[in-house]
Amino acid sequence: PTRRRTASYAEDEDIRSVGSANSGVNSTASGFSGYNPPGTPREIGVPNTPRSIYDNEYWGEQSEEWVEISRDQIYIPNADDVGRKLKVEAAAYSLESGELLMHRVVKTDLVLSRTPDPEKRAFVTSKPAGGGGARFRIVTYNILAEIYATQQQYPHCDLWSLSWDFRFQNIIREIVDVGPDIVCLQEVQADHYESHLYNAMHEAGFEGVYKQKTRQSMGLTGKVDGCALFWRRTKFHLIESYSIEFNELAQRQVTQVIGLNPRSEEGAAILNKLSKDNVAQLVVLELAQQSMASRSNREPMNQVCIANTHLYSNKDYPDVKLWQTLHLLQELDTFIFARGTNLPLMICGDFNSTPDTAVYDLLSRQAVHPGHPDVNTSDENGPNILPDIMNITHSHMLGSVYNTVLGEEPNFTNYTHQFKGVLDYMWYSTQNLRPLSAAPIPDESAITRYGEALPSTQYSSDHIMQISDMQIMNGGGRPP
């Protein structure tokens, strides 16, 4: 290769740095599958070109040395490029006269090495029980939308490690590496579902559905997050798919249940408090290879209902989260009972609620204690939105996967400077599903090995993925 000095091509030089905030070119990363660099270095002589104000020599600085490494149309960075910058030069010439029409130079940031493969998650198995049918692996994961991944929110992170192009590669590897059959994701940005996630998951053997929050995009089209739910095509077929908008349920609550005019002062106050744009997904999946009836299992269950949600995040409004949880459970009541079957149910997601909240009590105990502070909020939190405490209930017998398998909830599923605790859960119907195993959350020493908090260069979200193997209980099986 030829070593050469930094070019000085006057106004032709593009001062933008690849990977910088104003660059239209993605960050350069070695070993990332699917990465298409913008071009290749080329040695182009341009005689009598005036000095550029961006030339180091113009400022009296020592000139950089550059080594030409390729003249191919496509160049993929490799291990030799790690820790170095790349410069891409392109020129356009007239076919008739050979005259130079345009010349452009773009420099990249430092080429990064590929992050290590995700650390293998160990599994803890539950006590064996008799009976049972089909098994499947399910995960739930808040992947941190780009619109929230700012340095103001995560000052311990370098900007490049917060970029979506970098984090996406880690996240998709982490998901695919554990071999799930069902994937529940939260904080999936609408434009990234279309441009990145769906294609990557489809190539990995999955089909999926998406539901974005009901708020408007943040500035540009697609800059709003939502929930995505995927299933392995060789394992399941989609039977039904629905979405739930809590804003719509709030409108129905005010007008049909309470009987208020939504434009009245009281009606508008309740709607304003409840309309937080959160959503949930609901699918019914059927096993691609169904269990056949037998003497011991005359009515095998071949379907499972999966709900995926992301509840309101503001810690000062636990009553809103409880309202959302109650109405999600009521919607599931109606949905399942309308089918007249004992349909196995899992509810996964980011509930933004710790195990000491009324949300957790309602899910795990079917009721909330009248003295719980979450149902006795002050007038400063706005109008009362909850029904009588005796009506805060549901008919589902649910268990928490991690609490069942490990004997307790993890110490955390969300680990940031501001908060460390459990917000994410996988709930299952205890009468017809059984958790076989769960992957414990890595301990603090493993998390902080790569940074002070999440996200980091190794863990590309501020949440940790939960993973479990489940089994459908077919006739005679006794739940744990």
C-alpha cells in the first residue's frame, strides 16, 4: 500500500465526520454484519488546487500520513483498521472530456472493534412435575429507543456507544443468541422496526407485529416508540392479533362508564390524567406441529395467548399504572372468555412497577389492599381515576416466572445511575402453563465490568433481557 499525506482539496473536502451528529453516514464498525461503507479510499491527484482551510498544514499542524488500502467499490473494515480512521475519496469525471467534475473526501471516526459476543446466560430449572405438553422459550426486553438514548440521560456513555447503529448489532445478536420462540420487545422505535428490526428478525426465522404508542412522532416521522412481538415461524402460526390503546380505553371509561362529557371540566381532567399514549399487544399463536390427542391427553392445548405491554413510566402516578394494569386484565378477561376455552396466557413487558407496588399485588394476588399507598394518592395527583377497591380485581390466576423459578424477583432488571430495581416481568396463567427454567439476571459485578451503569458497550439497553422456558400443561398437570 502507498502511504500518503492528508489531501488538501479546498472546497471539495467534506468537513463532516462519519458517525458525527451532522453526518449522513453511519458509524464505522469492524465486523458488523450488514454494514455498507459509503465508499473506498482512492488516490486522486488534483493539480493546482488551492489549500483548504480544513487542511492541517493550513493551521500549521503536522500533516497526517495516510496509507491507501483499497480501490474496490465496497470496503468492509477489518481488524487491521481498529483504532484507526478511514478516509473515503471519490471523484466524478466527464466521460467526454475526462474533466474532473466533482471530488469528495469523507473521514470516519475511529474504527471500533466488534464487541464480544453476549455472555452466555445460565438457566435455573424448576422442580419437575408430571404431565405437560409443548415447550417454548420466551423473552421480554426493553431495548431502549434511540429517542431516549441521549447523553443527558446517560452521561457515563460515549456518544458512539449510544448510537442506534452500534446498539442494534448488539441487541439483535443478544436476542438471536438465546434461541427464543417468542420475543416481546418494548421501546421499539417505529422507523427502526421498519428499517432494521423486522428485516433482521425475519432473516433469523421470525414473523412479527408492531404497535406504536398513540402520541405524535418526536419531530420526524417514525420517531415514536412502541411494542413489537415476534414468534418463530417454524414453531408457531399466528391465529389472531389485536392491539390495545389505553387512550381509547380512557375515552370509553369517561363517556360510557362514568357518563361524563369529555369536554366538561371533570371529564377533561380525567382524560388528561389517563391519556398517556401507552399500548399493549395481544396475539394468539398456534403450534406449527400440534400435539395429537391420546388416552392420557384427550384435549391437548395447541394455542397460547401472549400479551406484550409497556406501562406509563412516571413514578409519581402509580394510580395511572394501576388503572392501566386493571384495564389490560379486564380486556384479557373478555378476550379469553369470549373464546370459551382454557387458553394459556402470558403477560410480558415493562410494567414500570417494583414488587412493592399495587400493580404487582393486582397481578399476583388478584386484589390490592385498601391501605396500599398507591390507591390512596393525594389530591395533588389530580382527580381520582380508580374504582372502588373491591372492584380492583380480575379472574386470572397468574404467577411471576422469575419468582416461581428462583423463589424471588431479581434484584434489578433496570440498572441506571438514577434507578436500580425490577420493572420487567413475565406473568403466566398457573392453571395451564408451567415455567421450566429462567435465566437469572447478571449480578452487579458483571454489569459494572463494562461501565458504571447501563447501557454500556456490552449491554446496549438500560434493561436486562428476561428469558424463560415454558411448558403448556395438558390434562392432569399440576401447576407449581
